[in-house]
Amino acid sequence: MMKKLAVILMFTVVLAACQKEKTQEVVLNAKPTAQVLANNMPALTITQTDGSKVSMKDLKGKVLLVCYNPGCDHCQREAKLISDNKDMLTGYEVFFLTPETLDEAAKFATEYKLMEPNIHFGRSEVGDIINSIGQITTVPTFFVYKDQSLVKRMEGEVSITELRSVMR
């Protein structure tokens, strides 16, 4: 019980850290699973804003996973950039993932006009996110997958140019 509470506390610190004017890097001391080390699609179930569940292991093709916090100013700026450049998402299934409530995720999707059929918002428990993805040092963190293999992981604010080049 104490271990789970410690993990939740550490993830909360990471999410809160991005809201400060001077971003501090906070590292979670989570041990990556074998799947993370193999750079495979994580065994993570996401509860979407409509209540349905999706297992990332079942996803095929191109996937962009964005770990974010709705209250994070860095995440908000990245969402605006992505919203302004939705054309780069063609051919991708995009999942915005947060440990916050589904209501907060839905509000974020609406506020940043990310309501396309291939853009999904959802949540997972902090422990499940850490156990399946590994260390998270800051939000937003982007994971680009092709054919269930990790192409690249990018942490913090990423330029649209860099994101586009990775997603080609």
C-alpha cells in the first residue's frame, strides 16, 4: 500500500512540476518492464472519454501517444500546436493519456479542438502508466510507434518540425 502511494505521489510531483515557471526535471524511479526495454507497444489499457477501453497492444499501424496533464502550460502549448497542424496526424491513431479524470480529458480535447475521429483522449492509473512505459521525467512526453515498435520518445515541448520529421 505504501509503495503504491509513493508511486502516485512521485507521478503527481512530475505533473505539478511542469506548471512552475522554471521547469524542474523530476525523475520517477520506476523500473521499466521487459516490454519497455524491448521498445514494443506497451501493455497498457486506456479508458477513453466515452467509457470504452482500448488496449495499446491491440493497436496496429502508426500510433502517437502523448502523456500530458490538462493543467500543464507546456502541454497546453503543444496541444495548440498539434491542433494547428492536424494534417500531420493523417494515418495515425493519436492517444492523449493522462492520470487525471475523464471529464478533464474531455474538456481539454474540446478546448484545444482535438475532436477528430483519429484523436482519442483517455486516462489510466499512474501505476499502470509507469509500469508499462517506464520512467517519465516530464510532461508532455511523446511516443511514436510504427507497427508496434517504438520509433522515438520525446520529452518536453517538441517543435512541430521535429514531430513531423519523426512521424513521416
